[in-house]
Amino acid sequence: MENETGGGAARAGGRGAETAVVVGATGAFGKVIVPRLELAGLRVVAVARSLGTLSTLQAECPAIVPCVADISTDSATAAIAAAVDGPVRMVVHGPGVVVAGGIYSISPSALAEAVNIKVGGLLRLVRAVDAALVPGARLVTIGGHYGFEPSAYAAAAGVANAALVNVVRQLSLAYGPRRITAHLIAPGPADTERLRRVAADRAALRATTAAAVLEEMKAESSLGVFTTPEQVAWAVELLLAPEADAMTGSTLMLDAGRRRGLP
């Protein structure tokens, strides 16, 4: 059955079909988002730094257009632009950042690099596809809970994701006259390998176990659970609906009830 996104799954692999560009396509979120967007009828340009990981993804999703690019460098803009040969309906910016410790130990260069990847990378991505964006296109970036609820243990994620809130608002103002909307998805701690590395780092500081830290982190949410990559992919697809026009500049909180403060 066809949907509102541009003609159904049969169009996903054709040249000139409406396109989604996904940065971080081989990460924990990206490798779930990519097939979901293909099923929604979009041709997917999958962007990652490693040809090897892209080849693995392509074995599972043969119709993708692989694009090797490092979103932390300005050369990524030209590489992504060269991979796009049709109208762009959505971009999804979801690269990971290095687990670099808390505010008491993180190096300033690591903090700056996180902002470069998250904020600078989003701008590089948007500029790469600017000329191909169609009315109703979605500019989507994946931030996180710590951008709204600071933690002494998550300096890079907190600072970079807080900056994304402001940048998404700016993009909504800049692109609104073209009927292009900008959105931030902010999951809580997600059940991924990266989260287990974070838990291990915290456990080493406190002389406890990673399993104990994970249980404590679950208890921080009102539901007592972590967010899943599948839930993030659901939110990305949700934004393809025409009704999402009304949400430009907004944040979708997928934090299982972790946020305590008011807007």
C-alpha cells in the first residue's frame, strides 16, 4: 500500500526517487532507521566513515546508496552531495560521539570534537543536500536526554546535545519559508553497546559493577526502562507524516520519563 511519503516501497531503489540521507547509518540507531525508511518508500543514501561497515549494511539492505564520508570534516559536504541524485525528502543526522568522561575529567579538545560532530556535522549535512530539498522535507537530528538534564558523568553528550536544541530552532526559522521543517529527537539512555561502555566507565570511578550502574540508570526513568533503537526509528518515520509540519523546531522526547524539569 502506498503512503504519504512518496509512492510506496517499490520506489525505494530507483534513481530519481525521493531520497533520505542518513548519517551514522551503520550505528545502533542508523542500522534500524535505514530499513524502516526504505519500507516507507524512500531511497536511502547511507553515510558512514567505514566502507566495511557500509558493506555489511548493504548485504542486509541491498538498495542503499553507500557513501563513505567523515561528517566531522568539511570534505563530507561534497562527498554526500555527489551521492545524491534525486529530490531529498529527509535527512537524519545520527553520528555517535566518543565516550569521553565527565565534566571533571573530559579534555576540552574532546568536548570541542563532540560539538563539531553533532553541530558542525549537521550543518555539513544540510548544506550538502540544500539544493535537492523539496517542500515538506524533514531535517532530523538525534540528540539525547542529557542535553536537557545535565549529568556530571556525560559532558560531551550534554553540551553537544544542548547545542543541537538551539541549532534545530535556527534551522526551523531559516528553512520554514521553503516549507522544510527541522526536528530534534531526544532519546533517553538507549540500550546499545555504547551505553554499556558508559556504564563501565562510571563503575570504574565508583568501584562498583557495570550491571549495577545500568540498573541505577534504568531507575532514573519513571518507566524503569531504556529507550530502544527501534523506538527511535519509529519516531523518525513518524516525522514523514504531513501532520508533522506543525512540529518544526520542536523536540520529541523519547526518554521513558527521565526529564524532571519544565520547558
